[in-house]
Amino acid sequence: MKTNDEIMDILDRLKRENNLSISEIARRVGMAKSAVSKYFTRQRKFPLNRIEDFANAFNVSADYILEYGKKQTYSEEIINVPVIQSITNDSTIIAEASPETYYPTASFDLPKGQLFYFKMNDISMEPMIPKEAIVLIKEQNDITDEQIAAVTLNDDPTLFLRKIRKQDGFILVLAENPDYAPIIVTKEDSIKVVGKAIRVSYDI
């Protein structure tokens, strides 16, 4: 059984990798910000009965948190996840068959489901997601409010990342960078959610 410090070391790493604030983690797990903050500062012992909630907040399994660090057969754990920047006219996600369109990833570190990477090519989601960052996307056609999605708009097959906020009669498509104006999607527009952003990787 892992110690409290070992569990929090793993959660600290997941927090950094996902660029999540204490406020956002608290929102995702349905707890007070002050309580979550005390877990991360080691002022309060992490409650194991909430491990599933925290695992879901980071899009990993509870076993991943509790078992992380056990000996892995590394050569058998690396898979190539495709890097996708656009979709076909029939909404099929396809990667070109070249080494540059795949990103080696440790499979034990991945959530379940169909996955792909998206390379951020602008500064619209800074500071949360910097330009040139590689973002892990889980394929799904719907997300909850305030989550970041890979979407296409109208007839343009090019993917882009935005935070989604649903309103009565329209959808707000929001950048993190205030220099980028919100996009208002009405019934006359066509927006397609391709997947949910799970994790961000980038070089310092």
C-alpha cells in the first residue's frame, strides 16, 4: 500500500502534466478548494475513499494512481499514438502514414478509449496550452461545460482547441488567450466535437 506522500507525489505530477489549478481540481471532484489544497500541501491526509473521484479528474484509473511505480516492461509499453490536425469530409479521423504523425507514448499511462494527439499551432489557448504543445485527445462527441474540446466548425475540417460553454440557444467557444474573441455558435452553424483534451506535453 502506498503512503500518503507517495499518492500525493503522483497526484502532484498529474496536476502539473494536466496544467490544472487547485480550483479546477476541486470543481472536478466536487470538494471545497480549501480541502483539496490541504491534500496537496500535505496538511491533511488524502482520503482514499475519494480516489475514484481524483482519478476521474485526471482521466486515469484508480489503479494507475495506486499501482504507479511498479516495475514495467518498458519495451512492451510504448505505442505510437497518431497526431491529427484535421478530419475527412465524412468525419473520419485519419493520420498520414509517416513517422512525424505518430507520438510514442507509454500505454500504461493512457486512459481507455480511442486516442490521438493534436499539435497546438497558435497561442489561442495560452497560458494553459502553449504553442507547439502536444495535446492528448480522447475521442468523444460530447463534453460537459468548461472542458476543452477538439472541434471543427461548419465546413472546415481543420481541428482546433477551445473551451466549450453551453447556453440557451447557442454555444460559446472560448479561447484562454483574451486576444482571441469568443465564437458564438447558433443553430445556423455546425460545430462538431471530436474529442476531449486530456493531457498536455511540451518542452520547456
